[in-house]
Amino acid sequence: MRKRTTLARISLALIGTALLTTASAAPKKVTGYGSLGVVDGKSGGTYTLALGDSPQSLFYYGAIDNNLGLISQQLFDGLVEFNFATYKIEPALAESWTVSPDGKTYTFKLRQGVKWSDGQTFDADDVIFTYKNLIMNPDAKAGDPANFKLDGKDITISKVNQYAVKFTLPRPAPAFLLQQRYFIVPKHKLVKYTPEGGAKSSDINNAWPGNTAASEIVGTGPFKFQSYTTGQKVSLVRNPNYWKVDAKGQKLPYLDKLEFLIIRDPQAQMAQFLAGNLDQLNSSGAQFPDLKQKEVSGSPIKVGRFTALFGSPPFIAYNFDAKDPELAKVFSDVRFRQALQKAVNRNRIIDSVYNGLASQPGCGVAPANKAFYTNCSTLLGKFDLAAANRALDAMGLSKKNSAGTRLLPSGKALEFDLTYGTDSAVYPPIATILQNDLAKAGVKVNLKGILSSKLISTGQSGDWEALLGAFGDQPDPELRRPIWQPGGSLYYWHRSTQPAKDGDPANTARMAAWEKDIYEIFNQAAVTTDPVKRRALYTKWQLLFAKNLPVTPIAKPENIGAVSSKYGNYIYNLGVIPGYNPVPLIYQK
């Protein structure tokens, strides 16, 4: 079973800020979001959201399930959390933290006074239990033990006292802090599923099935579990023990109840939202005009645009290890990738697919990421079919058949399948635009549609030629190291650079010179604690990315969302990738 790749880390450049961000003992006061339109609300009301499918379980670490993650974020908290306005890390269940001068010891002071939703006291034992038995447990289906090894050596966690825990690292890891967004779960309810309670380490996957009594599922989050009807609905109610208040000291969340209706079809979700049966719809630029028109026409909805740090910018990947050796050779040639990126009409895609609600892409880093973004648009160049044709001619691919398709050296037509997600609002029109424009450059593209949920696994299988995919951005490039470092587990366009087995060194012998350079940059940045030096390293990486195009970035979408006008304080700037939905701030007017 594939492990959830949380990859949740953050730059040491943010740690200095975090150290200054101290908070008093529970409760934590939530302030500073005026720029996002957040105001003090009032208590009461029910808020209804959509789930794309029934959760496989009610236990977050027992199943790799995005729908379960959307529910769990309302039930549980981590040691740290994002600030919704700045994207910086700030205290959550940890009131504060310190980092040793050598960068190898992180000590977290826990927030005293926090209670589980059943009234039991939260303390260091819960944190130690969660990390040792779940997150670091290789038998937990949705654990993340790989993130707790550095150079093959274990990161350890130990108890300092009832309200302090310590992580000891074998070497400095400047992007370690963001890992602590992992959900902390209650030892007193789950110990019976672990070796501490006499069970096997794999038994944790059996915890909290769908028919579990509400009294067994407890958390420190804003809501607590009430009921689950498979295929229909999950209901949560306000947690009276929640540890946050608003600027006036009023307890959060404002809402009395949170309901998730299970609606699989995105079009059905839209219909239910417009009918008033859903109160929020996270949308896309493709749906924006219809929603905005309905808002302008008097529908009781409000449509919002939010600059996105997170979110998944689409890209084209070419399989360097394609089964057809002639295609593999062409795809591996940087001149080919550079030529075809000139045939990517980004402005047309932004205008016609995203309705203008997207921007030019970054090269592995979102433009909104002030800490690390380097503008690579000049190197990516502009849409220029004539230049694309000249570049392909210069490669020796100037001969064409009667249909106008270029010929490979063997005489076969230069054509390939482009795999894309048919159930996406944006992939089909992007794929069609690419097909049409590449045809004008003499390259035949055959569209091959699959479910979007299968794109990553298809990429990792190696059984594809070109793929239209997307990966979410993060605040620190280290968080996406398995994607962008050659040899990483998600560097699927050149799978032969990956190690023979997990934990072994990458296969550098299969890397091009530029890939070796990027490989070393990520290795250096992973241990460099000086933020200026880290930024310089990642700038060099982005420029190598733009020149060599491991993938061809297309656009960076804005986050688009709509909410019933009955509610206030809806914000969506973090997007869906981190799984954060600031429901505790939403109130019924």
C-alpha cells in the first residue's frame, strides 16, 4: 500500500518569525485576517459542504483517503498551523518552540489547558503516542515514516515533561518544522489498537471504522463527530472544548453544526450548490463566469477570487523512458522539449480555459511565494509556432508525411498519446488546445482520457508517453523534493533515475548533466540553514528548470470559490492542497 507522501516541511527562514510568535496558554486568539475580509461573527447555524465519495474509514492514519482528510481537519489539530494571510507557520497545539544552535534539536512547549472533545486532558503523552505508533509506524497505511529518517538515520521524539516534547535529528534539516502539521490523536482512545495496548502495529488500521460510536472519536479540533451514514452524509457538531477564540474573546467555531453531503459528480455538486443544498463550492476559473453571472443576476451566492500559493498548476510531462525507444530518445532531448514549449499557448489557455483567472506559471515555485520565487517567464519564452517549427527542423525532424506530420529518423510519424483527466473542468480543453497547436508544429497528439485520480499512478507505472498532470505548490521547495529532485519517488518522467529500492541512492548514472546539477542542489539545500544561501540554491534550480524543462509548466490558477450569501468569513487563499478549510471562522449572518 502506498504511503501518504505528506512532505510537510518549511524553511528555517520562517523559524525566526515563529519563535517570536508566542501565544498564551489556551485559548488562542485568532486575529489579523482583516485583509481577507474576516470579521467577528456570531454563534449558531449549520454549514453544509460536499464530499466526493464516502470515506473509507473514520481514522485518518488508517486509510489514504482525501475525503477522510477533509473531515479530519475539522476534528484534529497539529502542533503548528498556517497563518491564512501570510502562509507562515505559527503555534497551534504547540504554544512555542525552540531550535538548538546546531539545528538538530526541536523542543515544543505544548499549550496547557487544551482538552479533548470528551473532556480528557491533552498533553505530551498524546503527542508521543501519535508520532511513535502512527506517523512513524511503517504498518500504518497512512503513516509517514519515511519523513522521519535523514540519511538513513532515525529522527527520534522524546518527552521532556507533561507539556513539552523534543525531536532529535541526526543532522540539520531546515525544512523540518512544517512536518508538525500532522494531526495529533488521543492516546486514551486508540492505545488498544497499538503494541502499547497489546495489539499488533498493523492493527491501528482497524481503528474507528464507519460504524464507530460517536463517543469513541474524539479530537481537539473545532468540531466533534456526530454520525455517518455511508453514501449519504457525515455530521459534525461544535466542540465545546475548542481552544480558540476570536478577537473579542468569543469561543470558536461560530457554527453549531457542520455537515458533509456525499455527492460524487462535480456537476451534481454545482447543481446542489445552486439549489441551496450546499453552502460552499470550491470551484475553478472554468466555472467562474456562470457562477459570477448568477451572483450578478441576484442568486444568493458570493463568488471569490484568491491569489494562490497552494493549488496545482498543470504541466506537460514527456516520458524519458517511453517504451518506444525512438520516442524516448526524442523526449530526452532538451531541444525537443524547448521546441514544443514554444507551441504552448499559455495566454490562450489562461483566457479561454481559466477565463483569465490564472497567471504565468513558476518553475516549481508559485509566483506568490515571496520567500523563494524566481521569475522564469523570460526563459520560458512566448508562444511562437514559427520558432517551434524552426527548432524542430534544426533537430533533423524536418521531413513530413502527406498529412503534415513530421517523421522520426526511422520514417515513422512523430506522434504520441497525451494522457489527461477526463473528469476535470480544465484538463480536456487544455489537452484539445495542445493537440491543435502541436499539430501546427507537425507533431500529432492522440488524446487519451482517464480519471484524474489515476494520473499519478499512471505516471509512476511508466506506461504512458506524454501526460497532462499537476502537482501542488508548497511554501518551501524541500516539501516537493520527491517531485523535482531527479531520482525522487514522484520524478516519474524519468523513472530510471530512481533507486532500485527505497532508501538507496538515486541512479545518477542515468541522469543528464543538468539533472545531476539539480540533484546536488536539492542535497545541499536540505542541510543549508542559512536562508540567503538556500534561496540562492533554489534560484539556481528554477533557472535550470526553465532551461531544461523536466516538465513544461502551463499556468498558475487562482483559487476560485463560492459561498451562500447567508454566511460570512469565507476564505480560500490556501486552497485545497494542504487540506485546510477555515470553517471555524465562518458564521451565519
